[in-house]
Amino acid sequence: MTRPSQALVDLNALRHNYGLCQTLAPHSQNIAVIKANAYGHGTLPVAKALAPEVPAFAIACTEEALDLRAGGIEQPLLLLEGFFQAEELALAEEHNFWLMIENAEQVATIVAAKLKHPLTVWLKVDTGMHRLGAAITDTPKLYQQLMASPNVAKPVVMATHLACADELDKEMTLNQIHDLESLTARYEAPLSIANSPGLLGWPQARREWNRPGYMLYGDSPFQGSHSEADKLQPVMSFQSAVISLRHIDEGETVGYGATWRAEKPSTIATIPVGYGDGYPRNAPSGTPVMVAGQRASLAGRVSMDLITLDVTGLNSVRIGSPVELWGKNLRVSEVASHANTIGYELLTRMPARLRRVYQD
Ligand SMILES: *Cc1c(COP(=O)(O)O)cnc(C)c1O
């Protein structure tokens, strides 16, 4: 038997989730965001599964885009962080990379470049996130420079990024949408606003181009239940199996630091998954784990290659019983909340060590 730990990636669930984007925003072009190794799921298999349906993919940077081209992906690729050096413009021209840009230096570099074909450029506007994006007052000038340049394909998409679309009671999202709309009212520019929570939760954010990422992988970006997000299907099942079982007496401890103490005679199951496989080390005792279809809980510290679970009183747990760290029966965001983080982080930092197995 080989080590039973793996991430099973359900490509039909991925396609289902992309289909939900299309259903919610049938008049938009929905770009699939597959940066950071497709949020840990594996860039190329994810891109190939979605390629027949998507108009374009989005990634962070030229390096990620070149990997996709090397893997045979032919869709336009939107670079969400634009370009960092002038030399990247030649690559963008050669490979049809679209550039999301945000400052006067980038505009000047594009206008001054010697190119044979115009580049597709999106201009990002800062409507309150204050991370990337041109200031609203600077935008008209940058937009006009781009529109006047033969190096720039028309139209130029105007984009912004929402700061708290996952909090459905916050007014800021409507203010951000309003600010972009009033800024661009005079232009005939296509708009791009929505990330996953924008697309799912804010109909006003669904514009010519949407940029869903996290929702494609099947977890809701919202805290509570949500009529649309609850239709998503988890794509990754982080799976393993019980490899050892033991009974310990009341008062005995488990794991490094002896931090978990049995309050009664207990049954401990050991699973060959640890922080070296992407399970968060700061998940505390009590974090849920599925064992043989039942909820068990982490007992003691997470090791590099192993975790230990309290399975006292659970039915039919034996060596070989299946374990799900997160997946169809336990949301990654629920595990993440125990570990003081978000599902996005747990997924994107999954290491290469953990085998990905693709199910079509
Ligand atoms: C990552 C990213 C997205 C996707 O966000 P999700 O919340 O994963 O849907 C959209 N737009 C930009 C600019 C991004 O960086």
C-alpha cells in the first residue's frame, strides 16, 4: 500500500461551478481565475477542464501565463498584476497576454513601446481597496492616453476590485460600484468589477467581464448560508486513511508538547497527513475531521507528516478507514476558521508533496 494521502480533484464539480457563474451572469464574459496553481488544484488540469467554455483565464503574472502557454492553453490570459518590466510587453504581444495596469509609468511604457500589434489593456481603478488601481482623479488622463495610443487595442476595459463583497450587509460595495460607474459614464468602456462574492452576492457587480476565482473551486466565500453559493460543489477532497489505532487511559496525553489530555479512556486514530501535506499546523485540538463518514476531532498538535484524532465512541473506525480533511463533507472554510485563516489560504498553499488525482 502506498501512503493513502491525496487531493482528489473533481473536474465535473469544477465545470458545474463555472456553469453557476454563467447562469448567474449570462450576459457577462466570465474569466476563470486560476492564479496560484489554480488555488492549489493544479493549473494545467484545471485550465484544460475549463478551456472549452471560458473566454479567457486570469493569473497573477507573466511566469504563470508562460506555464499555461507551455501547457498548450490558447485562451487570452489576463495578468492581474500587469507587468513589472518593459521586456514583458514583447511576451504579452507574442502570447496574447492581456495586461491589467494601474499607474502612469505603466501607461507611459506601453505608449512608448515598439510593437507590431496592439496590446489588450485593462485599466484598474482604485475605488477604495487602496492596494492597486489608479486614483479616480488620475484615471481620465490615463484612459485618454491609452485610447490615443496605437499600441492599445480598443476598447479598454475599466476594472476595479471589491474590498468586502463577502460581507453582504456592508455598504462599501455599492459605493465602489457607484464610483466606477460615475467615473466611466462618459466612456463606452466595458466594466469589470466582480470577484466570486461580487458575482454571487451583488447583481449590480455583474458587468461585461467578471473575474471569479474561489467559487470555481466550490466553496462559498460567505460566512453563513447563501442561496446561490450553497449550489457550489467542492472540487478538492483532501483524503487520507487511518493507519494506526490505540486506546489510552484517562490522564494520558497525545502528541508533541503533550497538549491534549484524555479526560476518559480514549481511542486515538493516527492519519498520515501533516503540515508537510498542507494541513494547517495551527489547527487546534477540536478541529473537525471526517473519519468513516463521521465527525471526529483533532487531538494534539499537528506534526509534519501525521495527525492524531480522538475517535472515542465512533462506529467502525479501523485501520484503513477513510478520512476526509476537507471536501464534500466538510468545508475547507470550516477547517480554516478553526485555524484562524480562510479557505483561500489553505487551498493555495497546498504543497507539491501532496499527490493530486484528477477525476473527470
Ligand atoms: C484573485 C483575484 C480575483 C478572484 O477573486 P476570488 O475572490 O477568488 O473570486 C479577482 N480579481 C482580482 C484582481 C484578483 O486578484
